Amino acid sequence: MSVGCFLGIRASYTDQAQVAAGAYLAAINRALRANGTPEYTDPPNPPNVYNGGLFGRSALDHHSARCFADLGERARADGGGSHLGLLAANPYRVAFVPRDFEVPLPTDYSEEIAGERLVLWVGSAPRLVGELVSVAPLLGIPLEAARVSDAVARRINDFAPLHEGDDCSLAEDERTAWLVLYEGARLAVQHDVALSLAG
């Protein structure tokens, strides 16, 4: 199943499901308040971050749930990816707000996903960026000053080798999933808007 990346929480819900979007937003703010973290306000008109068909610099604005879950599991196994690790349990509905807090927060809101009632969590977009930077070497993704360059982003989109001897076995799934999440989290921080995943 494909999971889409959206800037804004309301934008990740259909018009018919805006009541649910409002309930999730309210639950996120209750969790943030309880944690002593400033609340989040979803913009009425999320920024347009598409550039020539690219989501930021990613050729994708979605990916398979399995690829996101595998990336989350890899981060969890590496021991330092609690925000990215949220995707291992539920890549179908999660938000990362542009607030800095150490560990992901459960909300008091749940939705039925794949026939199961699941509590929705909220993660930190700045922490997600940091965790994606940390996991990049495991995927053979070179960074410059903890950032992915335009040239590397293009090579990921083209499934091209990223270094000498690269067999590109991670090109189509892991690296493209990493890039769409990296771009979504980076843009979320830049524009002060939540990154939402919905499938």
C-alpha cells in the first residue's frame, strides 16, 4: 500500500474526514502541552513545495508502507531512531510537527487502520531530520555538513550509484524512501508546518 507525504495535517485527510483531522490536531496539542512543548497550529493553506514535479528534491511524494516501515525498523535496530522508528509500527498515519522534543509522544486519539484500532503518535520534525542524517551512512548516502546535496538527491532519484563500487541494491526502495522523508522533514522545519504521512 502506498503512503503519501503531506505538509500539514489537515492536508493529509480527505475533505470528508476533516472532523478526524481536527480531532487528531487537538490530541497532538494536548500531548504537546502535557510535555511542556509549544502547541502546533496547522496552516489553512500549506506551502507549495513542489518544484517541477519534485517534492522538494524528491521525485516521489509517496512510497510503499513496507519501505517506510523497513526504514523505521532499521533506525530502531541501530538504537538511535525513536522518531523514525514510529514508522516501524505504523507508517499509515503519523505526524511530525516542527517542534523539538526528545522522544515521540502518544496522543489520546486513535483511528482504525487495517482493521485494527491504533493510537496515533506525534514525532518531532527536527529530530526526524537528525535521525535521517544518522541513518544515511547505513544506506551509503553521502552527506556534506550533515546535508544531502542537490547532486546526491538527483542520483537517488535516478537510482544511480552514490560511490565507487556501489551496487545500487538500496537504490530503489531504501534510498528513495529516505529521500522523500528527508525532504518532507526538512521542508516541515523550514516552513514551520507538520509532515504528515497517510496511507
